[in-house]
Amino acid sequence: MQYKSCKIIVWLHFCISKEKIKKKKEKDNIFLNDALIVKNMKMRYIATIFVLILSVGLSAQQRKTSAAAKNPVPAVSQQTKSYFSLEKKTVDFGKIKMGTSKTVELNFTNTGTKTLVLVDVYTTCGCTVVDWPRDPFLPGKSGTIKLTYNPTEEGPFSKTVSIYTNAENDKEVVQIEGIVISK
């Protein structure tokens, strides 16, 4: 009988061990499944982000392409803004006697399709005075900027005048040159 009871105990132990092993495997499988689920969720999250980035990029590209199709780059003759065209970019004052000033006119034209406005004019020194029109210029209209040079020393000079506008070419630089001679 003892043999049978041992056998039953072994058998019970075996069944319990088998049950423990089965539960352990299930537990391990649950952890494996949880790990796979987490990994799968991470992959889905990454894929979703990738798809969002890709769709935003394609959408922006499509908007850019459609905007370009609606608004093609204008040719020089079909400009969509005002265009500030100077008669010349270098103004030669020639010879100026020391103690006197000289004024030169610089002509310009609005060769664009919109109204031109001169926003501001800057010089590189206080010896150059600029008188510029503040009124807007319709397409095709011309105007004059008066440049006055007041010499401070004898010899050759070279200065710049920067003209800022609302035009497509919003800044133009004019070089002024000349020679100051003694009285």
C-alpha cells in the first residue's frame, strides 16, 4: 500500500509539477505576448508617425505645385510687381571746386505692373544730400532723384547711395564719383 501511496504522491507531484510548468509557460507566453503586443504597438506608432510626416510633406509639395501652376514665374515683360529701373547705376559728378556743391539728377522709371513707391534713401556720408519724391509712381511713369555733393576735402571721391523701394528689386545701390579740385 505504501507503494501505491508513493505512486499516487509521485503522480500528484508530477501532475502538480506539470500544472506548474503549464502555468509557468502560460505566464511566460503572456509576458512574450505582452512584449510582442508592446513591440507591435511601437511599430504601429512609428508607422503612423511616418505616414503623417509623409502625407504632410506630400500635401505641402502638392500645394506648392498647385500654387506654382496658378502663379507661374513671370517673365521680365510680365512682372507682377513694380520694378525700379534706374537710368544709370554710376553717376559722375565730374570736377567740383572746393567750397561749392554740385547737384546731379538721377532718372528712374517704374517698368513693372504695380505702383512703385520709394521707401527710403541712404547715403554713406553726410556730404551727400538726397532729394527724392515721396509720391507713388504708376507703371510706366518716371521720376527724378536729386543728388547733391558737398565736398569736404580735395581729391577724388567715391560714395554710395542706397535706394529702397516696394519693387521686386527692393534695393538699388548707386555709385557717385568725381574729383574735388581747389578753388
